[in-house]
Amino acid sequence: MRLRNGIGRTRKGSRVLLRLPPSRRGWVVSALGTAQTIGWASSYYIPAVLAAPMAASFGLSPVWVFAAFSMAMVVSATVGPWAGARIDRIGGRGVLMLSNLVFAAGLTLLAVAPTPSILFAGWVAVGLGMGMGLYEAAFATLAGIYGREARGPITGITLIAGFASTVGWPLSGLMLAAWGWREACLGWALIHLCLALPLNALLPEGAKHIARPAAEEAEGPPPPRFALWLLAFVFAATWFNSTAMATHLPGLLQAAGASTAVAIAAGALIGPAQVAARVLEFGLLRRFHPLASARIAALAHPVAAVSLVVFGGPAAFAFAILHGAGNGILTIAKGTLPLALFGAAGYGARLGWLNAPARVLQAAAPLIFGAALTAWGLQAIWLTAGIGLLATVALVLLRRS
């Protein structure tokens, strides 16, 4: 059957599959990837630039702002399963558009907050936006549009959104220097309304056409509970390591003997390493099952940790490259593994539940690893290395669907 704009549908049993031409697929990936870049840049990456001036304006320590941000991540964990189930039912376009409105409201509340309590309320709203509008919601949207063929588009949006810190930190810094932190928050709110919202509005309806919830139309038996628990553990473990390294990498490398300049330069390689690994996943590794690339990626951090302990400061660059590459592929695996193992039916709700523990551990990771680094120095790396090794074992225990 042929529809307008070159979009075709084919019927498989009682399901209607949406087939988009390659040019349309590129537009979907570009639009959603850009909207995701804005979502990450205006939430996950603003505390690094705005926390200090935000706290100073209320006479608080920046620790309080980071605590509010941790609370926002816990809020995102609670709303994620609801958002995923909603996307399963009606498609992702409406949920993603709603997230832009919630992001804008939360950022505006931050900008006008007269007291710390209102500031915390603003972060709660931002957390709601994160639960409805970041990677899990985007992955579920793509699964609704493309079904099991969503692996390529998922990789594509992570390639684009991988530059969120590259875009977000300088832009937040420019707005802070020119206007102040409140105006910077307002600027991000306007970017959501004027750019991200229209981009999400142009997405296909997706799951409304092709993927009913598993409760209504199951594709085979339900996923084994043990497999779901293993995958939830993998996501929680890798998110913990990723966040711990994002907040404490320079201090860890200096504890290994690297100078401040070397530690900063090595840290700057993590972003390019993530993008390079995602390009590899998009090209060579897409020929293999996502479990294969995920196992290799999970093992990258333990190998990097051993090299850092054995060789010290001179291994700082190797550590950053290995950790960054593994983290880049694992970000994709959070979307592709549940799809490959369990199918597209009920994918959004399942992804929300699988990532809920990861969001909570992500909120606790800076405090836990920071305490370990203070107490043990370089030996704290064995904590994340052990967690990464357990994640690798869990992935080995998983079998293809």
C-alpha cells in the first residue's frame, strides 16, 4: 500500500508496519538527534556550568544544586516507565513534544526562582522532562516507527546527541557570561520552544500505527524474568561507571600520577572516543548481534582500569580512550539490546523499567565514587572495574532471543 509523501505500509498479520524511504529516515534521525542534543545540553550538562553561580545567588554551596540535580534524575526514573508505556500506545511524537513544554516550564521556574525551595521545584520539573524526553523516550519512538529495524536510527541519534556537551557547555557559558545564569536558563527554555518542539512535531506518529502494547498484541511468550533482571543490572552498572567517571575523571587520573594538564587533556578525549565508537557500531559492528558489541564495550572499562593501575599517569590517554569508546557503544546498547532480545511490542514501557534502577544509581554515583576516591586514592578504580566486570559476566549469561 502506498501513502502520501512516499511513505508505505505493509500488513503483517494484524499489525501495520510503517516503511519510510531512506531520505525520510535521514530526516527523522536528524530531527530527533538535534532535539535530543538540546534535551541533554539543557538538563544533564547545565549543572557543570551553572551550579556555582546558581548556588551563590542564594548563598548556598554548589553541593545543594547538585543534590537537586540528583533528585531530578530520581524523578526521571519514576516517570520513565509511564512515558514508555504511553509511547507504546500513542507513539512518541506527542510525548516528546510534551517533554519540551515541561523542560521549558522547569527551566523557566529555575530562572525566576525567588527561594531555594522554588529552585528545587524547578529541578523536579526538569527531571520530569528528562524522564519523558531523553534517550529512553527517543529509542522507544524509533522502535515504534521502525520496529526491529531501529538499530541504525538509534545509533544515528546517539551520534548526533553525542555532541551535547560540546554544544551545551560553551553555549551555557556564553549565555552565563553575557546575561547571567537566570537568563541562561530562559535561553534554554526558548530553544526548547522554538527549535526542539517544532522538530519533534515533524516526527511520524510511529507506534500508533505499528506497535501495540504487549498486553494487547504479544509477539510470542513474555521475556524471561531472569533475562530482564540481568539487563537491568547491566544498565545500572554501566550508568554508575559512566557517571562516576564523568564527575571524577580528572581527580582519578591525577591520583594515578598524571599532571593536571594531562588529566584535562585526557578527559577531553572521552567525547571523541564515544563518537568514534558509535561510528564503528554504525558501520562494522552492525553486522553482529548487539550482544557481541555490548560485551566488548562492557569489558573496555576494566581493561582500562588495569592499564591505569599498572602504568600510572602515562596510561591516562589510553584509559580515557578505552573508557570513552566502551561508554559510547553501551549507550547505544541501552536501546538496541532490549529491542533485539525482546522485540518491539511493549518496548517503551519495558525500556523505562529497565533503566529506572540505572537512573537512581546514576544519581548516587558521584557521591559514592567520590567517597571511595577520597578514602582509597587510585585503588578506588577497582570499584568501577569490578562493577564493569560483573556487567560483562551478566552480558555473557544473556542469550540471543
